[in-house]
Amino acid sequence: MSSHGEAIPMIARRSTGLRGEAHVPGDKSISHRALILGAMAVGETRVTGLLEGQDVLDTAKAMRAFGAEVEKRGDTWHVQGVGVGGFAEPDRVIDCGNSGTGVRLIMGAMATTPIAATFTGDASLNKRPMARVTDPLALFGARAYGRSGGRLPMTILGARDPLPVRYATPVPSAQVKSAVLLAGLAAPGETVVIEREATRDHSERMLAGFGASVTTEETNEGWVITLTGQPELRSQEIVVPRDPSSAAFPVCAALICEGSDVLVPNIGLNPTRAGLFFTLREMGADLTFENEREEGGEPVADLRARFSPDLKGIEVPPERAASMIDEYPVLSVVAAFAEGRTHMPGVKELRVKESDRIDAMAVGLRANGVEVEEGEDWWTVHGRGHGSVKGGAEARSHLDHRIAMSFLILGLATAAPVRVDDGAPIATSFPVFEPLMAALGAEISRAG
Ligand code: S3P
């Protein structure tokens, strides 16, 4: 059941001939950052294309609690920022709902201002590890008091006299990197983050857009990102590109449903995000990038996906994991319809997302007739080829939007329908999933 209401059981039935254009919503990662940096800038930042999913709405509410004005007028979100170091102390608990990105980035953003804030979330978020963020924030001088294992609810006391920090991230995580960079904004001097593997770089790009000095260098240690503290962030006009992680669902549906031809326009192909699309092409997917161009400093294309009856299982390179970390669940669905095994190593992080995504997918795929093997940081899907996956079972979504959507995509190409116990979490990232998929001809409905 979702923290925001009743469970919504859903069902997906075999569908053919998906057709049309799928206009997916704005990028979730970029939407959170636009609101947070807008709140930390001086003046009014205007944002269009913002994802209006629950995760981002929770971040908007949090920014208001820290003193920024955030409101939507017409199609534009207006954020009146308070400046770096200008956050007010919230007079209530900050509830970030289901969003790890929201809570971790906001903790970073407030950790170098001398205020206290208490954070909580839903049952999924309150299980997730926060020490990965509070450890580096302690180096700035912030203090964290949470539940055992570094879990929410948690209170952060921001540092009064923050020190700049040099921090090598122990896990590949853009959320950790971003929390440190946001904390570095109110610290004097240079804050440095070193990451062994490149993770999504939206924070660096957007910080530069707001006028901060941020550089990225590739060295023997890895990627070294250096931020100069105490900049004056200047308000911006931001056009949020469409979310490649949401595009993944109509794209993958088209590949596995007979007779499909779907266009997903205007998708960001930032190399730190687009790993899934290259992986699908290696599997033999009929997926083309049309009208390739640059928009707002990001590579963008229209994706055309057509039914691909001859998909082959592949070895997914572990170094690609960060660039497609949210897409493994739906990749495992496509892999079920490929010939041969798809091996996915180097993906330990999947175990600490909104759910343990390896476990959640493995259990639901097995129940629907697909053989899956798993270890702590790898999993293998044994593909059955097109037309050979049974379906017929219920899968649990574990408060995880991407698990819910992945099993609904599975059910579009299995012999018998697939049920999902709760589709309510889909609203966190893709509130128009149901009408968008229905318009393409996909039979996905509420099971009642
Ligand atoms: C995100 C980073 C990723 C990703 C999440 C969004 C971000 O998490 O899974 O959905 O916006 O920075 P990690 O940084 O924990 O890998």
C-alpha cells in the first residue's frame, strides 16, 4: 500500500500493435535539482517541464518549509530563492515521501547552514541507508541523529562554521556526490568530490548554469569534481528535458509487443543516463535515435522503438551500471523475451533503491515463468524468447514505482495477464503512465 492512500491493484494483458507518440514527463533528477538550486539562488528561477510527480512535489513543499517561495502559475513553476546560506529553520518535520533523491539532496543543501531540520519518509524511504550522506556531511561539521543503521526519521544540525571537504565516494552515487556539492556551496574554499565511476552529472551542469564554479577532471583516482564555495547563485530559466528513465517503459513495451512502432520524442541522451538504450541496441532492439540535437547543453533525440522479435541475451558491462541504474528492472523484462541469458554484474546498489530491486524482480519474474539467478551484486535472467513467457501471476511492487511499471510492461507480452498488487507508487515519477500507455494501445488497467 502507498503511504499516500489505498493500494491500487493493476493488471496488464497481452497487447499488440502499440502505435503513436509517447510524450513522457520531465526528468525527475533534474526537476529536484531545479527546485533546490532555485531555492538557493538569489531572485526568481522559472522552471517549465517540471515533473509533477509526488517525489518532486514533496521537494517543492520542503523548499517552502526552508523559506523559499515555490508556486505554479500557468505552466511555469516560480521559485523565489533565499540565497546560499539563507535557508530558514523549518517549523515542521520534512516529509520526503518515497524520494531518496529528495531527502539526500536537501540534507546536503541545509547541512552547512546553522539550523536544525528533521526528515522522514514513507515505509520504503525509512528503510534506506542515509549514512552514505551523513558521513560526508559530518566532515563539514554537521551532526545527524537518526535511527539505528543511519535510517530516517533523522534530525540534522547544520554546521555553524562549515569547513570545505575533500571526499572520495565509497559507492557510485550521484545522490551522495550531489549532497556533498550542495553542502559545499555554503562552505568557504574548495569542496572536492572524487568518484571512481562517473554518475549522472546533472548537479554539476546545473550548478554551472546558476553561476557556480565547478570543474570535472578525469585522473588516476577517478573523476575529480571541484566546487568553489560561497558563490552567489543567479536565478535561471530552466527547461526540464523529458526523463529517459520514464521513456524506458514505452520503449521496452514497443520492443516486446508484436507489430509495435512507437515514437518517444525529446529524450535526453546524456551519456551518464542513457546506458539502457545502448544495451537494448546490443541485444538487437530495433531502436533508433532520430533528429539528434543539443538542447540546453544536453544531447537530445527522438527515440523510435519497433517490435523486435530476435532479441539476444547479452553480458551487460558493469562499468555501464551507473548510467542505467534505474533501468535494470525493465531491462530484466526485455531480457525475459530475448533468446539466451542476460547477465547483469556490478549492481549491488540495486539492493538499496526504493526496494531491493534484484529481489523484487527475481521473485515476480520467477512467479511468471522466467528463470532468474542472483548473487549479492549480480543477477542473470534466462530469456525464453518471444511468445514463450507464461505470465499469469501477481507481482508485488514493494512501494517501488519502477517495479510496478516493469511488471505491467511484462504483462503486455506474456501469454496470461500479469497482476501487480499496488500501482499507487507509479505516481511518484510517472503520474501519466496509465493514460500514456493506454493511448499507445497497451491494455493496462486497474484490477479493482
Ligand atoms: C538519482 C541518482 C540515483 C538514482 C535515483 C536518482 C539522482 O541514485 O537511482 O533514481 O537524481 O541523483 P544513487 O545516486 O543513489 O545511485
